[in-house]
Amino acid sequence: MGAVKLAGLIKQTLYGKPGRTRASGMMPPITRRHKRNNPEYCEPAMTRYRLNLRITALFMAMVLLFAGCASVNLDSHVATSAGKALDIAGSVGDRKESQSYLLRAADRFQNQNQHRDARTLLQSEQFDAADQETANQQLLLSMASATALEDAPWAEEIAATITPDHFLNYERNLIDRAAKLQEQTYRLAGDNLAAAVTLILLAEADANADVQALHDAIWQNLKQTSNTELADKEGRAIGYEAQGWLELAGILREPGANLEEQGRMIRKWQNNWPDHPAASTPPAELQLIASLAENRPERITLAVPLSGPLASAGAAIRDGFFAAYYEDDSADREKISVRVVDTSGSSFTQLYKELANENQDLIVGPLEKDALASLAEMDALPVPVLGLNYLPSDTEAPSGLYQFGLSAEDEARQIADRMTTEGIDQILALIPAGEWGDRLENALLQRLEQNDGAALDIERYYPEDNLRAVTADLLGITVSRDRAIDVERTAGIDVEFEPRRRQDADGIVMVAEPRIARQFKPLFAFYFGGDLPVYSPSMVYEGNPDPSRDRDLNGVIFTDTPWILKENNPFRSIVKEAMPDIRGQLGRLFAMGADAWNLSKRLPLLQHVEGATLDGQTGQLAMTPQGSIHREQLWARFRNGTPESLPPLEESGTTETRETNELPLQEQ
């Protein structure tokens, strides 16, 4: 009712309708000329009664007026901030109406991407003791803002108040949205098992759901569930379908299972659970595993240089490739044929065309960088190629080209990551001059920048340089000495001077072969930098223990391949017994050839399955979507002239966290 109209009714209540005449015999209106206790006038009782009624009516009308005004303000006022919305809601006496207003305001803030304002409202004490309907609405909006803000603590609070089947409490048209928000909230809270069970229940409840997408999402959550949680199934699995999923995830965590064994496990599970939805529609990753296990390349050409300057490198790769091939019990040698081609002095583009016409399934090679670059001129490769080197970073790889090698850039990035993890943000670096050093330097600087670190100085050197002068320049001794000389010249007197190294550096990156590194390391101490930690790539170690010569490297932390550093390495033991001369850098190339064989069976798997890795002889191998394979190596520190293994960077996390990364495709 409008305020003007209501005021008119009040006036009518007090004074009557306008124009109305008094009936005969009624008393004239009272003129207030005398006091109320005037004995000459006595107010009739009926008149007092009517006046009291009018006053009461006036009071009630005013209450209605103010109540109506409050209601109008609540509905029409659009708060521009969370604080204003809370003030408006706080002025309302009806708590449910206040909660409804805050829910509407939070929804409006979310639509405007103002999730922080929505969070303030949804966490308000106004929602204490809300009824079930209101609480469910608050929860739905809370999950939306918690996930949008990536607010893990809030997500944990929400997750603690619900069960995986909670989304079923909503209206049918909201079930899909509620379930997906609930899954995201559980995932943000770190409870991937509950997230998976949520989606399992959604697949049961929603007949129109995208089954393949749901199964893929369920599998991703199960992959991130720790072994401990997965084993503790009792009480968490809700029904037949959840139990089947958990069993599927469990069997694929068998340690050491190779691709073929995993394929057999999947098929066996399908036979044991024929009515399970995932039996007819497996996650895409598992479909890929099963198909790759049955469709390996059978006609393979190994194209490496076997003459010329790269002959020894090519021969080491060839020998490693065949050693791994013959040690692979899953290889069907009656079906698989491997042909070896010498790429020295020939056009690889022409060679590739000839091999493609021979219906090869896969070409492994070339090793030469220029030969690999010639393939980049093609739009697509009809026969896939596992190149044993890398294209320049600004060159786009054609479809069908995979790249793998002993990349110095990978090692530089790992050094930067380890230094950052250990609190070393400002570094000095010694890097050889030349194109190889340029690539390593660029990779180091890019990763340092990503990690909010900085290189204070980088000295590029040649092996024949004066290494004392190079070290003095790096540590700022030359600048300190020049400053003292300037003071002597200015003052005209001899000044007692003790040089000081620069004090802003946290550590040193030393990129040097063993002969040079054994000279640099003592010079750091000579020039007052002996307290700075030193990090190096694998080239600092010859690959064979030599304590008497490597004592000068004591304290140097370096990264190297599992072929060199892994203590229990059955493949290396077998090879060393048969081929004792495989050592040093040739040993690393031998390991690269062995990994090339194991990669040849798994290229599509590594490219298309997120998180898939292979534990190789050159490191833990992973592939980018563009087909470039990168390695994560092991770590050691020289102690008494001998490498001593160090824990990997992941050791800073929990055991359960590391376990989750092993599902399903981290092969030994």
C-alpha cells in the first residue's frame, strides 16, 4: 500500500470523510476553550471511546506504514558491496527474510564475478541456525565461490559438512550443477576419493550425463588418490559401481607392471565386472593402454651415424637400443623387425622418403641436429619419427615428430629448481662459451625468472682461459682489487688491502667438465667463496668413481642419470657384466639408446595421457603435448671424492603425495 494512500486513510479515521454533515441531535464539536476538568463541561463517555479507537487505529496504521516501507527498501535496494548488503540484512527483524536477501545478493555478486564479496556474505553469522532449504542454497553458492577463488581452507570446511551423496538433496534441474561443484570442492580440499565417488553417484542419477566425460573425470580423481586411501575402501564405497571403480584403480597400481601387463589387467577386470558401466565405457586413458598393448610398432628403423665424427655416439645408442630390446620379455621377436641405417653423409630427407615407402611403422633417429631440422620443413610425417635430438626452441615440430635426447637445457632447469627449493635465489654462474653454452644459459635464466630468482653474474669461458682470473671476476675479487688500486692512486700512498668477494650471492652454478671443474672448485675457496654451495650438471662427473682425483670436487651437488647414480640398477649390472667398456659419456648415450627402445612402444601414451611417465635409464621421462620428451634426473653430492645420492626434490612432500603420481603409467 502506498504511503500517500495510507496517510489519507489515517486522516479519514481521525476526522471522517470530507463533506459529511452531522445528524440532528448530535452534539456540536467541542471547542477546546476550557481545561479538561472544567466543571461546566463534561465529555461524554462514548466520545472518549471513539477517540481511543481512532488513536489505536492511527498507531496500527503507522506500524503498517513503517513495515511496508522496510519491505520495499529490502526488495529494491541493490547493495554495491558486501558490507552494505550485511547492513541492510541486519536491519530486518525477520531472520529468514534476511537470509533470503543475502542469498540473492551473493548470487548477484557471483554473476558479476565478485566472489570475494559473495564469500563475505556466505560466511556471515546471519546463516547460523538456518533451515535445511536455506542451508542447502547457501552451500551451493559457497561451493561456487570457494572453487572460483581456489580457497582451499574454505573448501575443506565445506567438505567436512557433507557426504558424497549430498548433491542428491537438490531439485532435479540442479543435481548436475550441484554434483560438479561438489566434486570440484572435494578436489580443492584434497579429497579426491570423495570427488570420484560424487561423480560415480552422478553417473547413476543422471541418465542424460556424458558417460565418457564422467568416467574420464572419475579416473583422474582416482589417479590422485593415495594408496593408503584407496586401500581403506570400507565405509567409503557407496554401492556396486563405486566398489568396481576402486578395484580397477587398485589393480593398476601393481609395482613394476609394464604396458602389456596393465592391458591384461584391464581386460581381466572387464571380464570380472561385465555389468559395470566402466566395463563398456572405460576411461580414455585405459582404452589407450589396452590398444597400445595390442598395437606396437613392428617394423622399426634405427637411423644413426655409424661413421664420421659421431660414429662412437651412434654406436653407443645402437648398442643400448638392442640391449633393451633383447632384455624386454614382452617383445614378440617373431613379429618385430629392427633395421639399422647409417645416416652419415646422406640426406636424411631423402632417406626418410625411402623408408616411408617401405611401410615402416617407426623411425628412430636421426641424431644429427641438422638432419632433424630438415624434417621440420614437412607439414606432417606419414611415418612417425622419434628424433634423437631437439629442434631449436623457435621451430614448430610437424605432426608425427617426437624429440628425445640428453638435453643440457633439462639439466639447467632442474638445477634452477633445486636451488630455489633450497632457498638459493641469487646465483653466480660459470658457463662454457659457444652455442651449447648459450642454450644452457637461456634455459637457466628463464627458469630462474619463473622461480623469482636472478643471476647476478655469468662468466663465459674457454678451457684455455686463465681460470684464476675468471674465478676472481665471478666472485668480485677483481672489482675489489681495482677499487683498492684506485684508492692508492688517489691518496698517493700504499694501502693495506685484503680483497673481499661480493656478499650478495647465495650459490654458484658451475658448468664444467671434470678437468676444468677440479680447478674451479679450489679457486672458489681461495677467493673467499668456499662457503657458497656449488651446483653442476652431469658433465662434472666422468661416470666412474675416482676418489683420488675427485676430492677437489667435494661438496659439489650435481644431477645425473639413473644409469650413473641409481644404486640398484639390474639393467646396468647385466650390461656391465657383458660390456665392461661402456662407461662415462658413452655410457649415458648407451642408456639413451635403451630408453629409445622403451619409448618406441609408448609414444602415443606419453603424449595423450596426462601425467604419464616412464622410469628410464636417463631419468623419469615425460612428454609435452607437442611431442618433446623431457627428463627428470637424480641428484648426488661429492663426498670423499665419491658421489653420494641425495633425495629428489619431491622428498619435501609426503609419501602419500608421491604415491599418487605413480598411477597408472609410471613404468619401471
